[in-house]
Amino acid sequence: MNKFGFLTKYIPMIQSDNSGEWIVDKENDGTPEHPIQMPFVGYSRMVDSFQEDLYKFCDEHPEYEHTRYGETLEKNNTEWSTESMQAADVSKLDAKCVIALLIGAVRAERFCDGALLNFFESGCILKWLERLNNIE
């Protein structure tokens, strides 16, 4: 298996799997006895496994400096924002920047519910993994 195979193995899974869905409370009416639960994203097992494997890969390959993903994106004229990351011309990016995009997408979920789902549904995660596959 190539170096990125640990991550690119998700390509066919992403193509055939549902990444997750928004869970919205439609049962409760908002009264003190029945408070409405805030909407949240229920991610598929595949997404959970992908996140775990991405962090494992980064731990085993410190040369990609995953903890400095913001700086890596900046050096490649990409902001850590959904719009900028989705617009990045991945065909010109090296592996370090692609890893930074993947980590940036995973980390975005900590600050904005559904951010990671957006990256999956827009096709960015798939496109970035395909780039890693091409680099190898």
C-alpha cells in the first residue's frame, strides 16, 4: 500500500456512502417539560473512521506538520474558510497542503456544526483524497 493508501482507501466509501445528516428535533414543542434539542449532525461510521485515520496518519507522518495547517494553507494562498478551501485548485497543491486542507476541514467542525458535512457533500474531501492518490 502506498503512503497515502491509509487515507485514499476512503475514496470508494465516500463515493457510495452517506456522510451524515442533520438531526432536527421535531418531537418536542419547546415547553419546559419538552425542551427542543438543538439540531446536530449525525455522522456516518465512515466519517468517524476517516477522522480517526487522518489523525493516525498525521501522528505517524509529522513531516506534514498537521498542527500548522493554517500556516500551510496561508503559504498556498488559501484561507482557513469554507469558501477559500473549496475554491483551492487542488491540482497544483502538494501533499502537505492537501493534508492541511483535510485537517482544516476536520478542525472546522469544532467551531461550526456541519462544516465537515459540507466538505463531504460538496465533493471536496473526495477531490482532495483523489489528489493524494495522484501525487503518490
